[in-house]
Amino acid sequence: MIETRNKIDPNFNASSMSDLVFLLLIFFMLTSTLISPNAIKILLPKSSSGQTMAKQNVTVSIDTDNQFFVENQPTPEAELQSAIYNYTANIQDGTIKLHADKTVPIQYVVVVIDAVNKINAQTGQSHRVILATEANK
């Protein structure tokens, strides 16, 4: 009688499957932390008015370290006016949306408003500044 050498094993070995699952888990954990590396951490002040703006032309942010960002690009205070002007040069009635952390002193908010007012005075445009807030829950 002739017997075959290759016998089929009815048991399933799941050890390689668990290795694969752990590798995928590590991959997704690492890549999920890299999704928004340029995000600026800001806690907005709360407001109960609930108004939303349909369109803003430029976003200016002030973080907890009192650093200015124009369209997520770090901008020194001395270059703030020219950076905003570069984004609003061809816009007559632009809107500058200001994201200021709730711990930022009001003086830094006034710096942004002054920069926009100087642009308006020099160019004859009528840009306005709105302060972004978080909905009061």
C-alpha cells in the first residue's frame, strides 16, 4: 500500500495572523498622530451668539505663547501688516478671522486690529476683523 507523505493538518495556526494585526495596529497608531502637524493649539473663548461667517479671506491666529500666525505660517509682529496685506491686496471688502487663545492678553488682539486698520487707511479698502469663538454649550 502506498501512503502519501503530505498529510493535511486540519488545525489552523493563528500566530502569524496576530503578528499581522499588531503590526497594522502600530502602523495606524503612528500615522494617526501625524495627521495635522501644522495645527495651532488654541482654546477659543466661548460665545452664546452663535453667528457664523460665510466667508473669511485671511485667518490670523495667536497661540498661548503670543505668537502670530497668518494662514498657519509663523509671522513676527513686525511683519504682520505686510503678511495680511499680501493676502488681501486684491480684495475690496475682506474679512480677517482672528483665532486668539482665550489666555492671550487683549493687547495682542489690538495689534492685529491696528494692522488691519493701517492697511485700510493706506489702500482705501474696508477690511474687517472678526473674532472666532467657540459655541457656548
